Amino acid sequence: MAVHARHRERHFAGSDAVRDVILGMSDGLTTPFALAAGLAAAASSNLLVVIGGLAEIAAGAISMGLGGYLAAQSQAETYRSELARETHETQAMPGEERAEVRGIFRNYGLRGHALEQATHAVTAERDAWVRFMMREELGLEEPAPRAALWSALRIGLAYAAAGGIPLAPYAFPVTIGRALAASVIVTGLALVVFGAVKGRHAGSSPTRSAVQTLAVGGVAAGVAFGIGRAVASLAG
Amino acid sequence: MAVHARHRERHFAGSDAVRDVILGMSDGLTTPFALAAGLAAAASSNLLVVIGGLAEIAAGAISMGLGGYLAAQSQAETYRSELARETHETQAMPGEERAEVRGIFRNYGLRGHALEQATHAVTAERDAWVRFMMREELGLEEPAPRAALWSALRIGLAYAAAGGIPLAPYAFPVTIGRALAASVIVTGLALVVFGAVKGRHAGSSPTRSAVQTLAVGGVAAGVAFGIGRAVASLAG
């Protein structure tokens, strides 16, 4: 449906690809950042922080990419099975299904002759009838598994790329304390920038989004650091 | 709309809460499992694996819980701003918006008198008109931010609870190799069980879902282990 696509574009500035990249990046900044802070609180060498960080990035990117792809497949499968069920229902119990169409139109304010004519028109052709039920009754849009695959890949790659930012300072020959401080500064800046971009893209306040994104990352890293410190000192 | 809720339930067995728990658990089994394997490939003590794992679990749960809550808020905000825009458009350019309603009904097979009457009925009352445009033209359902908050909390908690499974073996006084082997066995079993439950809940094949879930976890852990081994041996 061309009208559909054109109008959506008018309302939501920017493309889905940008949204994927922003999503993956703000997530990739948060979790590897926090993990590295937790390890830095306990480890004696930067190398282990780097290894842990890389392992986390790989695991997160694979889980998001591959997991997202499989989820998209299963969603498409669910849609097909719901479609088959609705199609069957319009054949097996047309009276009940027709009453549901009438109920939906009544909710939109149709009454009397208009209500009957609209119900008759939609239920006259099975394809339109089933499509109407899928969207109006179940709130299901036809999924696009191929688009979802690309989306999952973009999110996974953006996650991996962003994960390098909090990790980079630990790859330098400095003390672990300095590496942690540098990681906090660099990642803090990146979280603010990405938070602002994310807010702008979503059409909400960039400032509020920047503060919120920084807060999520900061809380996660703070808690992870505290856990690392506590467990290490408990173990002596 | 009671019809809506009742019917959804009939189609999708089980509740949203169960879906949240399954989602959080299968994710919580994958990423902490892979991270622990990556760290085990390089670390000399189980303690660092446990610390890294706990830090990851905390970071992941916070990122999902808090991040999910904020995302739900921003989605609700987007819905409200789109709603305001559609409402404005029905006032500022009623002709064009009425033509869009007509186009949607035409797509459903309405023609002639029925088409005009249905269009007239929907556009007669502004509330119904805007609601119709939101769902049919933009594919937007009214979000429930409070439900989304609970959903994010459930996912985060399930993630944390499941993350304990791959980590548990490292908390015993055994060699790191044995702990890794035990973690692979225990997590492998858990991934198969949760994969099957997930598949069953989604209405698709439990066997296929079990195999897929195990594969994602296995690939992530294998890659993370390989990274840990490679970086550790490169560093001598």
C-alpha cells in the first residue's frame, strides 16, 4: 500500500536504518562499559578487562543478530498461522466473524444502513475480510522478515562498533585505574551524544534523552563496579 | 474494547507475563554464558569469571529494565504527538484526510454508496476519525506505558535469574576447565528446555525452537571462548 508508506515517511523523519544504528550503539555503549567497569574493580591486569569486553561484545552482537533473525522468522510464522486461522474462521463460522466486523464498525461510529453496507462490503471478499480482521481485531501488521534480518544485522554491527569505545582505554599501557577513568569520560561523552541523537530522531527532547541515556549507562556501570569491588574484597 | 482483549487471548495461548519471563531467561542464558566461557578461556581464577558474570548480569538487567521503561515512555510520547498531529490534520485539511479514509475503505473493497456512507460515518465524529487514522494509516496502537514498565521489569529480573545458571559452576572450588565443562552442560540443557517452552508458547515447533536457541547460545559461547583463547595467547 503506497499511501501507507508515503504517509509514514512524512510523519517519522529519518529512516529505519538510522534507528537500528542508534539502538545498537546506545546499547553497545552501556553493557560493555558496565562490564569493563565491573572487571576493572577486581582484575589486576587490563588484558582481562579487554578479553571480557571483547567476549561480551561478540556474545551480545551474535545474540542480537542471530537471535533477532530467528525472532523475525518466528514472527512471520505466527502471522501466517494466525492468517490461516482467521481465513478458516471466516469459512467455518462466518456469522460470528461477520458480527465481529459489525462490532468494529460500530466502534467507529457507523450505525443503521451505513453499518450494514460497510459490513457487507468488507465481508463480500474473503481477502479484504481477513486482512481487516488481522489489523483491526488482532492488531497484526504483515511482517517483512527480510527487512527484519537486515535490521538485526545492523543492530548487531552497531553494537559491536560502539562496544569498542568504552573498551579502547584498557588497550593502552596505563594503570587499570587510569584506564577506567578514561573509559568513564569517553563513554560518558559518547552516551550524551548518542542520547541526544536518539532523542532528536525519535522526535522528543534531545536534552532529556541525553540525560536519560547517560543515567542508564552510569547506573549500570556504577552497580557493576560496586559488585566487582564487593566480591573481590569478600574473597580477600 | 473487550472484544479485542478476549479474542487476542483466544488466539495467543498464555499471558504476556510468561512471554516476558521466557524472553528474559533465554537471553540471560545466552550472553552471561558466552561471557563466562570467554573469560574462562583466559582467566586463571574462577573468581574473575564470577565477578565478570555478575557485572554483566547487573548491567544487562539494568539496561533492559531501565532502558525498557524509558523506551516505553518515549513510545507513549511519540503516540501522543502523532495523535495531536492527526487531530490537527483533520481540522486543518479535512478534505485530504477524508480522502485518505475513503482510500482505506476502497482498499477493503467498499464501493459506491457504501463507500461514501462509511467514510461519512467515520469522519462524522472526530475521535473515531482520528482513532481510525492512527490504526489504519499509521499502524499505531495506543501504548500502555504502565504495562510496558512491568514488562521491562519482568524481563530484567528473568534475565538476572537465568544468568545465574551458566555462572553457578564457577562458584564451586573446582578447576576452571571443569567449571567451564559443567557450565556448558547445564546451560546447554537449560537452553534446550527454554527453547522448547518458547517455541510452544509462540505456537511454533518446540523442537525447532530448542535447536535454534541452543545454536545461538552455542555459537555465541564458542566465539567468545575463541576470542578469549586467541587474545590470551597473543599476549603471551
